[in-house]
Amino acid sequence: MSATSKTPTLTVQDIRARKGGDPIVSLTAYTTPMAQLMDDHCDFVLVGDSVGMVLHGLPSTLGVTMDMMILHGKAVARGLERALMVVDMPFGSYETCPADAFANAARLMAETGAGAVKLEGGVEMADTIAFLVKRGIPVMAHIGLTPQSVNVFGGYKVQGRGNAGDALMADAHAVAEAGAFAVVLEKIPASLADKITAAIDIPTIGIGASAGCDGQVLVVDDMLGLFAAFKPKFVKRYANLAEQAQAAIADYTTDVRARSFPADEHVFADDTGDTK
């Protein structure tokens, strides 16, 4: 499909309007080639702070910086013509006060061309979300298991079981009322995700939540089998590209050591007419 025949870039309003409609499809991306592969398929592409773990070998998302998010945001933007790009605000860039959050969110959007930012937190972040939205920064919220708070949670544990479900419902209402255009629900019981989806008027995006959410998001390296450090229960592997890559690298190694690569078709002749 040519660039001129593609539909116009999807907007925050388009995602918001999908509440209760066709499921919203999303994946993370950190590079231009990956963004190009998913542009025709995803409604929004998330430049996730999971880039710290997936591409930079960090133990968690906490070490991700603004400069890292901007670098990868710019790369992803070059690969998108249709899907909305949402960029994660990294740990420490929005928690201190709404004014700091605005300055950092404005920088992210200005330097990457993002259509929206995503930040973690519920009731406690409602004032910040409202502050940003009133000043022209579209916000996707994120509640449930919020990876930037993993040290508080004591690990990547399911959130919202039992009485804790009431707090997550309150979080969902708070971010919706503050003006978030959508909310990610991560690693919460399916029944709670369904209740939240029915209770609020903005789309819910599940990751380890429920098929009843208004949409789904996964880390692309997880679903392609490229990131093997651990496999959450909620990840479905649609391919195992790591095994294929390892096999290809092994074949290449064998060929190089046997001097069968490069072969005649891979090298250049003395004839000056050989320009390919």
C-alpha cells in the first residue's frame, strides 16, 4: 500500500470514539522498522518505557530517562503514517508537581511528534492529568500494576484482588473524570477489568486484564518471542523469533568458519561493469 493511499493519521479523538466499539489494537515499538511493520495494523503504537528492559538490558523501567524516550519516540515516529503514537513519561518526570509534568510532557510531544503521553497512577495523579489536559496535552492513564511502582508493590503482582478492587475502581473513575482519553488496565482480575470497562466512559486498554476491555496492548518483543528474560502469564507468543534468529546466526557462523560465505554471488569481480 502506498503512503498516499493510507488513511489519515489516527487521533486521540478516534481512539476515544472507539469506546464500546471495535476493539482497539496496540503494540509497543521502539524502532523505525518495527513501527513500519505495525503501522497498518495498530490503532495506536506505544513507545513504552519497557524499552529500558527490552533493548537496554535494565532490570526495570526505573532507569529510563527522558532522553531515552525522546530518542526512541523520534525513531518510531519515522515509521508511522497511520497509527497514533503515544509515548510513556518516564519515572520521575511527572510525579513532583503538575507544572513539572507539563514541562516534561510538552518536551516529549514537541521533540517526538507524539499525539499523546501516558503516565501511571490513579487518584493521586488525577490533578496532574487534569492540569495537562487543560493545557493541550492528551493523556492516556495507566492503573493496576504500574511498573514504575514495582518496588512499592514488592514485585510484578496482580493488583485489585478482594477489597483492593474498590481502590482500582476509584482510580479508574478519577482518571476518566480528570480528562484521560483512555486508560491501560494492567495485571488485574478479569472480572474487575470488565466492571471498570462498564463503569467508565473512556476506553480501557487491557494488558493482563480481560478480553472484555475496549482494546489490548502487548510488548511487541514479548509476543514475537524476542524477549525471553521472563514470560508473563498474560503474554501470548505469536512467534518465536529468538529461536529463528539463533538458528540463523548459528548457520552464518558455520558458513564463515567453513569459508563458504561469502560465496561467488556475494563478492565483486574485477570487471568494472559489476556494480551490483
